[in-house]
Amino acid sequence: MTAVAPAAARRERILQEAVRQRLLDPEQSLLAGFVDLDGVAATARALHDAFPRSPEVPGALHTFAAKANCLVPVLRELRRQGLGCEVATAGELARARAAGFPAGRIVFDAPAKTRAELERALALGVTVNADSFQELERISRLLGERASRSRIGVRLNCQVGGGAIAAMSTATSTSKFGVPLTDPGNRERLLRAFGEHPWLTWVHTHTGSQGCPLDLMARGVAQAVDFADQVTAAFGEGRIAGIDIGGGLPVNFADDEVTPTFATYVEQLRAHAPGLFDGRYAVVTEFGRSLLAKNGFMAAYVEYTKTAGGRPIAVTHAGVQVATRTVFGPDAWPLRIEAYDPNGTARRDRPVRQDIAGPACFAGDLLARDRALPPLRPGDLVVVPDTGAYYFSTPFHYNSLPEPAVYGVRTGADGQTAFTLIRPAQDPWHLTERDGVNVLPEDPVPAGAGDAR
Ligand SMILES: *Cc1c(COP(=O)(O)O)cnc(C)c1O
């Protein structure tokens, strides 16, 4: 028998305990998400350790991109681990505040910030990265009306190109994000903006995300450092306070190995953008997926199994509502699936090819197609690893499918697994409250009554 990897053994332990405590139950609780809070803390430490800290080079401010997992207890854990928070909407800003992040450790990036959102951010003293020349003008007018403690930067689109997933590539020549630095005239226009606006003291870039090679990301950062150097040359030392290099470290969805690591990325940054670490510029980062993805999984019951056209299909309770990207973009976002018996013990029978389907009413609602797995049976559990970011924390309300419960998991010194509720499951009978209607579950209809015959 091959040895079980520690991460897989840990999932199995958590799953068994969740079944024992009936956090997963074939009648009551068909789907749940789990966030390994010890794992989150360890990943945050790895991030801190990867970036240089010395008397000459103060440690970076690492912010967590809230969109990757915006659940307040998760944000709170990251705050305790010394991170700040990157937000892109009023809703994410509200969550960051609720998690206790001080305004000075919140960074507000977004391409469509409203006047009211900017006013609020500037009043709070949240860092703002402007996305366009028009936004810079809007900020300039707001600062004319009222002073602010906010640090203000501008997002550069360094136009270094895209990665394997077009939707995740933010530094293509026509990307909607930032000021496109290599478009004719823009570099000069942006330099003039720095000349006109003494409050403009940061540069920001985020080259992209899943699917982007590390050297592409590092080359994007190198362009941002280069531009900062140009501002410094034009207006003097100290004119640029810092560089926000964004996030985007890709995640390995193929197995439990954490690769690439933050340390590998820092090596690439040192090679391509050595000026980032020479102590002239403060550094901010905005990682999301790489901090959370591998620290979360979801588990769902198999309700039925069937065969169609010769192919076995397991119909489960996890589908498009919690794996939206995978369902709509299965080639770009493949996920692993693991098979467990009703007690949460890994099934080890000989694999057969089968489809793993979700509960929603469209044919494409599949977690995996033609996947070799031990034969699943009704009442079994499927586990979907690597879903701590952008999956169950970001539910899609198709078919009025409710949001599943999410639990935080910690392992005590005694080896005991302890759960905390991070988000309660939505009760389907209360979904109509959002429509202004309260419906109570109907009394059971007596057998035979009202049947159409
Ligand atoms: C989404 C996003 C991030 C985080 O990206 P990850 O790939 O999750 O690390 C960081 N910065 C900005 C501006 C983003 O839009």
C-alpha cells in the first residue's frame, strides 16, 4: 500500500470527525466547506518568511485579497497572523472593517470605484490605488475638498502579456485594469500626474493570477520598479514611497504539493526586479488564492448513482453553486475529487471512470467528467480539495441552491479536531425573505389529498 500523504490523512481525519459530530449528515447537512485555520496561519508565516526583512529593508505589508475568501472569521485569522487586507468593493471593505483591520492596513483596488466609495475610503484613511487617469482626477477633486491620511497610488498595466487563462490575465495589452503603460503617451502623461499631484506616492501592479508563469509576474513587477525609478529620477529620492506588487501566485491543483512557493517567487523577483529589495521602496503584496486554496476543502454526499450511455454518474450535492469556475470552465479549473464511504473513510477500490455531477438543473453541472475514482455509492461522500479560495466562500445562487455551512478547523495540542462555525448554512425556507416574503414549511399534505388523478 502506498503511504497516505499528510494532507490527505488530515482531510480524512477532519471528515471522519465532521461525520461523527453530524456537521455532515445525509439527511440534514449535505454539503459543507472546511477551512484549516492552522494551515492558514502556517501559510501566512511562510509568506512573511519568504520576503526579506532586515534593518535596511523593513518587512513588506502583506495584504490578503478579500475576494479569495471574504468570510470574516477567515479575515480575522489572517489579521491575527499580521496581514492587512486588499478590498475591491464596498462589501469587501465592510468585511475587512468587521474583521478588525485598521484602515492603514487596508488597500482599496477596483476599476469602478464610485465617488461615494472613494469619499469613504479617503475619510477612513484606507490606501487607494487609482485605476485610471479619470479616477486620479476624481481623487484630486475629493482631496481638494477634504484632506486625507490615505496613501494613494496608481495601478499600472505593465502590458507584459497574459498567461494560460485569459480571464485571469490582467497585464495583456488590452486589459481593463490600470493605466496601460506602453500605450503611446501614457508614460509621459503619468509622469506629469506625479508632478502635479504631490499626494500620489505609490505605484501598484497586479500582473495576473492562476495560469501566469512566475517570470511573467516578476517581469511585470520589474516594469513597475522601472517606472518608480523614472519618477524618482524626475522628482527626487523619496518621491515614491512604495510599490504594491499585487498577488497572483498560482496554485497547484493537481496534488497536495504546495508549488510554486512564495520563496520561489521571491527568487524570481530578486532576479528580475532587484530594485524592489534595495530598501528604497516599501513593499505591499496582495496574495489571495495562494494563501487559502490549499487550506480548504468541501465535502458533499452522493444522493444517487446511475449509468447513462454506459457511463457511471454520481449525483452529488456539490455543483455550480460552490464550484462555479470549474463548472463553467472545466478545462481551466480542474479540481481533484476524492471518494469516501459514509463514515468518512477513503475508498480504495479499483477506480472506474465516472462523472461527478452537481445538483443543479443544467447538463453542464459537473465537478468532473470521466474521472477514474473508486465506484461511488449513494450515501458516500466526495471531497473536493484545494477549494479554500474562490469556491464555497463565493457561492452562486443558481436554482435557489442555499449557501452551505463553512467550518473552521483547528487541531489541539492533544491532536483533537475542533470545529467553529464560520458561516451558517442558509435555510432554503428562508431564502424568500430576500424577496420580502416569509414562507413557512407547509404542513405535510395527507397522503392522497390533492393528487392530480
Ligand atoms: C484578485 C486580485 C488579487 C489576488 O489574486 P490571487 O490570484 O488570488 O492571488 C490581488 N490584487 C488584485 C488587484 C486582484 O484583483
